[in-house]
Amino acid sequence: MNEAERQSEFRKLPAVDALLRMPAIALLAAEVGVERMTETLRSLLAEARAAIAAGRPAPEAGAWPALAEDALAQAMQPSLRPVINATGVIVHTNLGRAPLSAAARQAVNDVAAGYSNLEYDLEAGARGSRYDHARAALCELTGAEDALIVNNNAGAIYLVLAALCVGREVLISRGQLVEIGGGFRIPDVLRQSGARLVEVGTTNRTHVRDFSAALSPETAAVMRVHSSNFRQIGFVTEPRLEELAAVVHGRSGEAGGPALLIDDLGSGTLLDTAAYGLAPEPMVQESLDAGADIVTFSGDKLLGGPQAGLILGRAELIARLRRHPMTRALRVDKMTLAALDATLRSYRRGRATEEIPVWRMIAAQPDALQARAEAWLLRLSALVTEDAGVRCAVWAGESAVGGGSLPGETLPTTVLAVQTPRVDAVAAALRHASPPVVCRIQKEHLLFDPRTALPEQDEALIDNLARALQQGEER
Ligand SMILES: *Cc1c(COP(=O)(O)O)cnc(C)c1O
């Protein structure tokens, strides 16, 4: 487009007043108010001017009402909304971690819609405790003496350290002084809690004898932190939990009170990941059996429930946590408790791998995934023509568990691979689709993994992909 053509396109842009007089726009303005309509038109005109400057034509005169309607709808979109996760990362922290089971969603809906016995004892007809909900279920499933549910695992760790270790020493292996993500660093949390960090051993090797040498009457606890998001290989040693328990509990009766063994499992799991071809992720029951006094883990990682921090362990310690003032600041609401209790019910009925999405995804069979990827390819081939460098195929691929569990571990899958010279433009169009689609990008290819896309989203995913490929071509 040369300069004269550009000027002629600029002249096609109507004035705001002229647009407001168009009957379809006047109708919209009556609905949303003239002020909002004027603002919307101004920003649409600014966008149009930028587009012309970049060499694109002005909108057709008749297109303005539809543009205005789209812009208004866009502005009214909820900020937080559903996204199709085609990345193959099951517990994707950026995409909201665990999707909830149908039962958990129903339970949330039931308590959210009205009043509930959140803090009301229906037997006694008197005040009850919110901390009683889901507590018995957690104890039944894990063998723990008692349980406390707080806002998230980071909060759980903070509370445990502040309530049980303040002013005293906490021993941690140098190999476990980790950053979890989002700037959450174990040494920083320790400092904030008022406990004193004592580093033990070296980055790659820490032995039981390092802990026995560091234990003193000042020791409040030995803490183990699961290395959720990285893996050390080679010349590496960390003591087993049983060994730590023997050392810690052999020192009972010290001046400042007996030392505790605290185990931050990160994800934690109630089911054995090794049964699904994955490395073993530490199980909550095993940690308690091995002698941990306190175990903490997340509600929305491999447990597959809502965001929460679960603290399990000895009754007398949990009682002290429950009385601590920070517990009030970290408390969970009724929707969380409802979702958690319903999620735990799936485990109690032995139905976790059928009902809990995270486990359904982990347990998905390779042939079922291949069949879905092939069905996607078939539907897509009917919608797009393979020209302008677009090629579609199914490939063998790998899914990941993610969410700070099983780093480096993958599950075999089949992906839909779409080759296009405009990967970035197509990926951007997918992110702007409704619902947005997030996929993996590998050089010239967009990869879509059926493991993490919910089956009821199959049609929307492929229709949005076909549209994005067309838009990608237009840009
Ligand atoms: C994920 C994780 C946390 C933080 O849990 P949130 O529930 O996200 O607060 C803490 N410790 C470890 C080892 C983790 O993997």
C-alpha cells in the first residue's frame, strides 16, 4: 500500500458521532450507555488507524455495528475463564492445576448456592468447627491421627514452622533448600516463620550422620522437602525418611522438647504412581508409616482436588496448629472443603482413577489416546485444506505429570501435529479463541495432546484450531 492509498483508507474512517447515529449502534448504546459505547468506538477507531498504518485496509462501512458488538462482548468477558489444555501437562500450575471431578463440582455448587453446616454442629444444634469437615476422611485414607486443612501447601509449611519451631533450629539438607516456583523458597519461608535454618550436608550428598552431628537441644525439627521440580543424578545421596526418624526420635527428652520430623511432600499422592509406569512419587501413607510427625502436601496436585494445604500427623501437634492465630489467616472456605471432601470420597470408594480427572488422565490407555488423536485429525482434515504449507498428522508423543511432581517423567501418548509456517500467529489466534486453546509448540509444529484436553472439549478444540489456521493465514 503506497502513501496515497493509505491516506484514502484513513479518510474512510467515520467520525464517532456518525457511528453513534447508525441505528444498530444506537440500539447497542441504548443498552450499554452512550458513554461506554463512545469509549468502545474510540478504541476501535484507534485500532483501525494502527491497522491502516501497518498497511491493512479500513473496515467496510457496514462492518462497524458487528465490530462494536464484538468489542463490547470482549470487554464483558470474565477475566478468569475456562481454557482447553492441549499441552499434555496434567497438573499445569498456569492453567489452574487439577480439574475437579463431577462430584466435587456438584458439592461446590450445593454448598455455594445456599447455607451450610460449615461451622454448625447439626447433632448438637450448636456451634461446630469448619476444621472437622474432610478431617475424618483424610485420617481414614492415610492412617494419620489428625488432619488440618489450610489455604495451600505453602501456607501449611509456614504454619507448621511458625507454630512448632519458632525461635529454634530446623535442620534441612543443602540439597533440599529449593525454590518451588513463583519465588517461593524454602529458606525464605523458614526465616519468615521465625525458625532458624541450619543447613546440613552438601548440595549433592547428605548423610544420616550429618543430621546426628547437627542435632542439639536447640533443634525443633528435621525437615525433609521433596525435590518436586528437579532431579539430581550421579553422585547423590539423601537419607531415607526411616533413617531420619530413627535419629530424630532417638533424641526425645531434650531440653527444648523433643525434635520433630516434618515431611513436605509437595504433591504427595494417595495412589502409587509406579502402577502407571511412572517413577514412585512419595505416598502420604508411607511417609506417616516411616515416622514423620507432620506431613504436608497440596490439595490440587496429584490428589486431584481443590487448592488446599493438607497437614497430617500426630494429634497433639495438629491441635497446637489449630490453636495458632495464623490458622485463622490461612483458613479455607466452604467451597474448598466441599470439593475436597467429595474428592476424598472417590478415593474412599476406590473410584479415584475413574472419577478424578488427574488420575483418569494418568491412567488413560495409549490406544484410547491414539483413537482420539486420529478422530481429531479426521475432523480437522474435513475443515481445512492442506495448502499454504499446512500439514496435519498424528505422531507418537509424550505427556508430563507436571505441577511439581515426577520431574522428567513422561507418559507415552499420541499427539495431533499441525505444521504451519505461521506457528506463532496460529498459536496467538488459538489463545484468543473461545474457549482459548493452549498447546505445545515444537519448531514449525503445533502439538495437541488428547490426554489433557477433556473429551467434551474435542469439537470446540478442532473447530477453534481450524478457525485459527484460517486466521493465521490472513495475518
Ligand atoms: C508445590 C509445592 C509446594 C507449594 O504448594 P502450594 O500448594 O502450591 O502452596 C511446597 N513444597 C513443595 C515441595 C511443592 O512441590
